[in-house]
Amino acid sequence: MPENELAYLFIDDAMIHHLDGVAQGVAPAVKVGSEPILTADQPWEKDYQVGSYINVIHDEEDGLFKIWYGVGRRLSDQRGEEADGLAYAFSEDGLHWEKPVLDLVEDGGSTHNNLVFPFFRWGAGHGVFKDPIEHDPARRYKMLFMLQSASMAFAGICQPVCVAYSADGVRWNVPPGWLNPVIPKGTDTQLVAYWDPAIHRYVVFLRGRPNVRLICMSESDDFESWSDRRIIVAPDELDPPQDHEFYGMSSMPYRDLRVGFLSIFHTLNEGWIAQNQIEPWMPDWMNQMDVQLTYTLDGRNWHRAGNREPILVCGDQGAFDSGAVYPPNAPFMKDGEVWMYYGGSNDLHGEPPRHGEPVQRGINLAKIARDRLVCLKTDGQGVATTTTLGVNADALWINADASEGSVRVELVDPFDRVIEGRSSEDCVPVTGDHLRQRIEWKGGASSESGAEMAGLESKMVSQSKGGCRMRLFIDRAKVFALYTELQG
């Protein structure tokens, strides 16, 4: 991308002045296939459950994809009676994974496995990341995890959050007895931690207490002394009753934003269902889990996005991920796309598969094309008007899917006057599916021609501190982003 390019993404509501017959929405992430790319397929994994909390990075230092994935084991048939551990695998292409025999953790009388953390009764929620600012080689990889023990319960500490460090992400330096609670009261979900350069602090997402399903945030300067948690994303009056359980959230930096991936647990009266069962008359979404978008401009104040439509959806009936999809700790950019690994299962949250199928769990990959996070869309015809933006009319591109329709652009000055030669009638309609399509103007006034505009209009359109509004005439299409190259 040119250094002087400006990108306007419609995930940010500040870009939108008015919508007429147009709605915000998303185009769901595209899964690389219908089958998981990583499952419990090794002899030592015969009684493991794979497919919920995962941590994935693409390590640019050695070119490898690395995954730390939670593995569970049933302790009894009672609800919630599970133990959790952590396993490691790596890949050269992100699709085919190798599970190295590490000989580090004993399980079932043998260390012939790829475990990096042992099974604990309440050892869930492992959050792993590689710290980009750490100078101590022994602490380059950081982990937050939860652990409950009899001594902690006696001391009044409930499922606390503990910390571990590693030089290679495989061999972890853990405290004696695993006891070093840095956050006394934990959370019954994955701990998502990262370094945020926007606020120059470490951040962790966790739930409220006592285990309230909403998203809280805590901050730290040293990864061990954490601030009191505060709520950053919670259900509101725009959420239907079945969408009031926010299971967890992960995030990633994206251009000048940070984008969040919010897990929604769709349920009504979970306690009643736990005591009974899913009934045939209940809607298909009952006890399913999918993922919506959020975003922040400053690292601390979060907003919902995409009209609360799911960006990662459950598979159809019979698919391995028809019951739940869990986002990773941090999606990342690769080859101009968002790579979002996810854990999937056909069983519902706390309940068996809806139609009596054998339980299936695994890990898969979904991708989001460049800048296609939130779109402006209509099945018919409508008009979207942006706020005043810095625009160079002779260097303007659009990211849109107009495979079944078209998009035309019109430029309007701050006085609501259509710029001469830049009306919707002057715009060559954009058709087809394009990540970056140049806006062309009829009569030779294309972005290649450098056509002159006179007076106030020229200044308003061409100067970065001036600007104009853009009207998008959308006909059965989706518009994701606009791009311009400013002069000077």
C-alpha cells in the first residue's frame, strides 16, 4: 500500500453520516474446509477432548505456525467434572500440523506426548502469547492460566489466575506447587492476554465476578501486578434475550484499530436446560455459540460492530462445528488476510449434540479477506452517505462485492453540493467482486487522468485537511472499504 494512502473501513461508525435503505453487516469468515485440520489423532490422545480454547501465532523468527491447544478429559459423568491440560503443535504451512513428542509431562504413566502443561481439575483458560517487547529471553513467551487447589480454597482464593514464562513456548518456568496467583479471582473462560502498544501496557480479558458472563479488562505494567477488572463489553437493550451471555473475547491489532472477536452463548434459562435437556421444539440456536465483532480506537473503550451479525458461524447440521465455534486468543494477518483458527464442536454448551450424533471436536481455520470486516449492504437499492473525509477524487478505490449488482460513487462538498463531474451519473458503475477497484469517471475524468477541478471544489476534494462526503449508491451489493491517496 502507498505510504500516503488513507483507508476508510465501515467497521468504524464514525465513517457513516446517513443510511437510506442500507444496513451494516458482515460477510462471515470463510472456512478452509468442512473438516477440522487438527484433531485428537495420536495414541496418547485417545481420551482427550480437543476443540475449545486455542492459542495460535505465526512466528516470523522461524517461519513456523505454533499452536497451544487446550485438551480436556472427563473425570466423571457429572456436569463440569473435567480436567484440563495444554498441548503443543507446529506447522510450516498452517494447515498440516506436527505434534512433537516432548517427553515433558507425565500422563497415564508416560511422557510420550505433546503436553506442555499437566491436567488439573481447574486448570483451564490457558492464554499464551509471544511478547514483542520482552528483553529477558526466559520470559519471551508468557502464559496466564487458572488453577484451583484445596489450599487456595481454604485461603478464600477462588480459581485464581496464575502466571508462567518460557524461552521457547514449550518448557515453562512455573512456580513451586503451581501457586502464584496474580489475580485472586479468576474466570471460567479463556484468558486472553497481550501487549497493547496503544496504551503501553499488558492487557487481559476475563469475566466479571462471580463468573458473570460479560467482558472485563485488566491492565498491568509488568504482567504480574494487575489493575481491578472493569467492564468493557456487556449486553444492552439491542441484544435479544438469547444473546445476553458473553462467553469471552479475543482481539488483534488491525490498521489503526483493535478488533475484538466476541463469543456469544445463545441460551435461555441455562439452569433449566442443564437439569433437563434440549427439547425438539426449541430453536436451532439454543445453546449454540458463535462470534461477533467489536472494536476500539483507543485500546480501552470498546464498541459493537457489524450490526451484531456473526463473523464466525456454526456449521450446518452434521458438521463437526455445528454446535459451537470458539475464536483463538488472537487472530493474525497473513498474506493480506485475517487468519482465524477456531475450536469447533458439534455438541452444544453443556449438552450433547442436538440430533444424537457422536461427539466431534477439532480445530479449523477460517479467513477474512483484506478489510472485509464490516460492510454496507442491501438486497435492493439504497444510498449510504459518509461523514466528511479527506478524499482525492483522482485517486479513489473501493473494496466491494457487486457480483450481483453495482455500486456508484458521488462526491458532495461540505455545503451538500455535488462536485461537478463527480456525480453518480458521472461514475462508471463498479460491478464484480474486487478488493481494490479504482473509481472511474465518465468523460475522461478518471483517477488516471488528473482532471482539473476549479475553485472551492478543488480545494475541498484534493486537500487532506479539507474533504467531502461520499454518497454510495448501492444496488444488491456490499461495500467494505474506500481508499484514497492524498496529495502533498
